[in-house]
Amino acid sequence: MARLDEKQAKHRRGADPAEEEYLARVGERLRNNRARQGMSRKVLSLASGVSERYLAEMERGAGNASLLVMRRLAAALGIRVSELTAEAPGRRVRRSREAWGAWIHRRDAEGAEKGKVKT
């Protein structure tokens, strides 16, 4: 299996400072919930099927887990996924320029199919 080069690896983790902050916040929530229940990483690993090493990476904000991994962790902790992944209170989520462009293009294409071209 090919390894990611450093640029790809950094982007995958979340090169944007806001993304790095989010991953750190998720890791902190994971660690706090685990500690609150008196669970060691080993116990959480056994209960969730997620390796201890990956749990450690996530807890320090270096892991970018899939939704299914987050779901397994939340189930093992007896909490909702949203308790681990929720955005910071009051944070506005903005669409990227690319997302807006794709949405506008899709909207216009659907309108053209229906005979309602937007200009």
C-alpha cells in the first residue's frame, strides 16, 4: 500500500487551522467521556473495536475518524455521536466557494431540464 506524502497526509488530517481545532475538540470530548466513565483506552478499544493506538491519536487531535468509527466509539461509551462531533456553540458553518458553485450549477441544470433556465 502506498504511503501518503506529507502534503497529502497534512491535508487529510485537516490542514486548515479551524479543522485542526475541530479535531482537537473532538479528541478532547472523546478523552473526557472515556475518563468520566472510568474507562481505560484498552477497555474502550475492546468495546469499540478501535485500536488503542488510533484512540490515542484521536484523543490528541491527530486522528480524523470516519463516521462509522465515531458511531462505534459513541456506542461503546453509551452516548450519541453528536456528543463527540458537535460544532462549537455559536459557530457559523460556511459553504466553500466550490460548494456554492456546485450547488448553483446543479440548480441551474435542474431548472434547464424543467424549462426554467435562471439567468
